[in-house]
Amino acid sequence: MKILVCISHVPDTTSKINFTESDSKFDTNGVQFVINPNDEFGLTRAMWFKEKQGASVDVVNVGGPETEPTLRKALAIGADAAIRVNAPATDGYAVAKQLAKVVNDGSYDLVIAGRESIDYNGAMVPGMLAGMIGANFIANCIGLEVEGTTITAVREIDGGKETVSSALPLVIGGQKGLVEESDLRIPNMRGIMMARKKPLTVVDAVEAHAGTKAVSFEKPAPKGAVKLVDADNIDELVSLLHNEAKVI
């Protein structure tokens, strides 16, 4: 079985976020980048299939040279090879178009993508990718098993979980629960050294127009000052909750 894991290069959640060019562009200065957490759950699950069932695992990213350290980390975790599509990740449609070419060229059986990236939270790429390559798609995946050419998956739905089966080829949008956080892997020294010798192939982008454009970004409004209310003044507390906080 050939598995392709889609890797997004995203800011660490502890990074301080700023914008430039009249708040229309993300400022990357001083920002630490990591593997998108939803993708990391998928990569860890793919490693299980590699170790238990002999699957081959490649990772792919759409982006410039600055994303290669993130791909190298995925190789250090255990992926066999990495592919970087040399194109900016402008929007979900353009990214899905680039990934579709990689999937078709590589004849992959299973494509594991994160449900969404934690920077733009579009949650569009896996579904569009499945449509472009004519594969089945399972979103919000929190469980995945493979037996022969049949996949059994568990996904979150409103108010519960749903178990579904599908034939390959398949695209999933994975998330927390696909593996436990305690199962996520940290590259060790041996993995880091081996990653230097594994292939990282840069491929040219196909022609794809962006379907959307970021007009402007806006940070959440700063929190207001804390108002302290005397414990005996219940009327004032009720008034503030009703008239200012508007929660009652």
C-alpha cells in the first residue's frame, strides 16, 4: 500500500502573530513553524501502517524552500520520501490542484490529510482533492484501519461517531483522535541522521488559479478591564451581566 501524507507548514501556536502591507499579508519574521497538528496525527497513523503492514509512506507539501525543514522533520519521524511542490500555498483550491497532480503521478492508494490547517482553518483541501482525483473522501476522521483493499474509518458527527467502510483509493481528513497525543513521535538522533539521506524531491507546479484572495486580517479585540463587584451587591452583578456582557 502506498500512502501519501499531506503536510502543512504552519506557525507554532505560541508564536506572536503580526501582519504587514496594511494588514493584508502575514508577517513571518520571528515566527517558528511546525507540522500542522492535524497532519501530525495522520503522519503518526501512517507510521503504524508502515511498521505493521509494510506500507510505504511519502509526505508532500506545497510551498517554497522555507518549508523544507518541516518536511525533513516528517522524514525524521519515519516517512520514506518527501515531495515539495514549488508553488506558494495561495488558497485551498490551488493547493488541492497541486496535490492532485502528485497523487495521480504517484498512484497512491491512501491520502491522509489534516481536516484543516491551524493557520487559515479553511478545511477545504482534502475534500477538493478527493473530487479532483475521483477518490472517496472521509472527513473528521478519528479512527482508521486497513484490511486488504478495504478501509474502516470512524469519524466525528454531530452528537456522536459514525463508522464507515470504503474501498481504496481514499482521501481522509484526519484530526485529533486518529492517534492519541501521547503516541505522537519526536524525531530522535538516528531519525534525524537518516532523514538527511532520504530523498526530498522538488517538483514544478501545474497551472492553477487561486479561487480566493485574503483581503485583510484583523486580530481579536483586546479584552477589556476586569470589573470587580462586591459580593453583597448582587443587583449590580446582574445588571452588568445583562446590559454589558449580554449573557443573561
